Amino acid sequence: MTSPSKGQEVEAVPAQGAVTSAAPLSVLLIDEDPERARQVEEGLVANAVVHTATRTHGRVLLDLIARISPDVIIMDCNSPDRDTIESLRLVAQSNPKPIVMFVEEEGGGGMQEAIDAGVSAYVIDGLTPKRVQPLIDTAIARFRHMDGLRNELKKTKDDLAARKVIERAKGMLMQHHGMTEDQAFSSIRTMSQQQGKPIKEVAENILTIVGMLAGKPAPDNI
């Protein structure tokens, strides 16, 4: 295990005794306590390559994650402070990863803040080597489930926005070119195929062009 100064220089080290023939997990362990870090490494002895760093926050943490691209992040601390919570929010927004947090003591709603900030598993005063791997597995499964829900929600919103744009484009073609609804949609679809562009993009172009020909400014929010 290596604990580089300022949490910026990180070396990938297989957990002691690890079997590396199969693709092991890449784990970023952030902890300034050597004994706690040792327990985590012991718990991952056969399943992971552990990248260790002392406490690091903000942009330094984001750069570290981008460089290492870990499968999961483990953060050990006495109690999550404001800097830690804000760093977790940055990770969730910029480069989300499954995060397991071990804390020595709880107080002041730190658990809820950590979960809201993106922590997948929050463990109070319960760090033992045999618990590390099951908790990582749980955190990864929970993260994938939530990520799937987020992607599904985003797709639903994108589909709804696209339908609204297409409906508006059909309406303009019907109004300005005397098309029926079916004819308008068929025209949009044909242009999409001919131009090799998504139907939504073609519909946006129609709104802009027809609006200009009609002497109306293109809408700011389509």
C-alpha cells in the first residue's frame, strides 16, 4: 500500500496476496489512517487492485478519479465533513462511481447528506476485512440500479422533448404548406432519412426555416 503526499501521486498495488489472472476490481481507497487502509486491503485480498491516497478533495479528487478510472471508491474517515460531502457531490455530477463510505462515528445528519451526495453504501463503525467485499458488491449493484433508473428517466424526458418538437414541426408544415398530419410526418421522416439526421434535429431545422420564412424569429427554447 502506498500513501502519497497530498493525495496526488497514486500507485496501483494489488491487494497483498491478490490473484491477478482474472480482471480484478480497480479500487480507489482514500484514507489517512494506515490501520483502516490495511483492513480494507485485507478484505480485498483476492479481488482488487487498490490505489491508495490520503484525503483529497475537489478538483484534485476529480483529476485522480479521471486518471485511475476506478470501479469503486472507498472513503474512510472519522466523520464526513463539509469538504468531503461537497467532493462527493462533484464526483456524482462529473464522473459518478459507486462509493462506499466507512465512518467511525455518526452525527449531525452526515449519513443522509452523504447518501444525497452520491454514496452507495454508508457504514458506521463497522469496518472489518470480511465486510469490505460484500459491501462493495452491494454498492456496485445499488449504483448500477440507480444509474439505470437515471438513464431511463433521462431517456423518457428526451423522448418527450423530441415528440414536442416533432409535433410543432408537423403543425408548421400543416399550416404553411397545407399538408395533412400524416403527410407532414412522412415529410419529416423522409428528410431525416435523406439527410442522415435524427428526426428531432430535422424538426428543429424545420421550425427555424419555416419560422424565418414566415417572418418570425426562431424560438429560443424548442
